Amino acid sequence: MADYRILFFCMGNICRSPTAHGVFAHQLQRAGLAHRVAVDSAGTHNYHPGKPPDLRTQRHALMRGYDLSDLRARQLVDADFASFDLLLGMDWDNMALAEAMAPPEHLRKLRRLTEFCLAHTSPVVPDPYDGGDDDFVHVLDLVEDATQGLLRHVQRELSRLDAQRGA
């Protein structure tokens, strides 16, 4: 069982959130933390249940060394709010939908992914679905930056958990 659980979410779970899922899982692996941190992704809408990420998303991610082919879209469900320690949305609209779903005691777990950016200042990860290659590249740039900051956050959280346990 993982010590810390993170869920990324966007609208359909085929572009932005699986990108964040795959990139962060890769970073956790490289940091030696994959056994301690569980990662998942979901969509606020059930547009693509069981489908793999958009082919453009997969292609651009693969060009940077991230294989997203094993990920499958699913919808955000009520149980996710209790199951995850941190739920990270890609934009304001999907944050509002998640906030409306979340039980009050779990609202504190909801944050935007871009809050963790180290270099970029974008408030959101924009949806590339109706865009071109540059839009998918921009998503990767934002996600890589934000997940580096997220990795630092998670490392602090794990240290805090270890201290509480006396490890």
C-alpha cells in the first residue's frame, strides 16, 4: 500500500491528466519513490471510459520518453476524494466541478497542478484537444515543470510521514 496517493484530473482524461500521470510516474521511478507513491488520473466527464490517451498526447509524450499507452480513461468518482491525499486539476472549470462533488472534509485535497510550477506562471494547463502540435508541447512543458515542483512537495510529505511514524 502506498504511503501517499495522487490523482490528476481534467475533463476527459485523454490529454492533460494522463500526461501528468505518466510524467509524474516516470519522475517517481527515477527518484526511487514509485513504491511509496500511487498515481492515477481521471476525467470530470465520462466521455472516453476505458480509452487510451489521445494519439497526439501519446506521440508527444513518447518523444520525451514517456510511454502513456497503458493508461485508460476513467471518470472521477466520489470514492476518489477519500482514497487520494491530493487531487490535482488542470483548469478552473474542472476544479469547480470537482469542488462541487467533493465532500467538505476533502476539499482541502483539491489543488491546481500549476500551483507546483517552478518556472512557468500559467494558472492552468490549457486543453490541447482542439489545438495543434504546439499546444501538446506546451502541455508537456507545463506538466514537466509542475511535476518537478510536485515531486519536491511529495518528498517533504513523505519525510513528514516518516517523522510521525518515527522512521
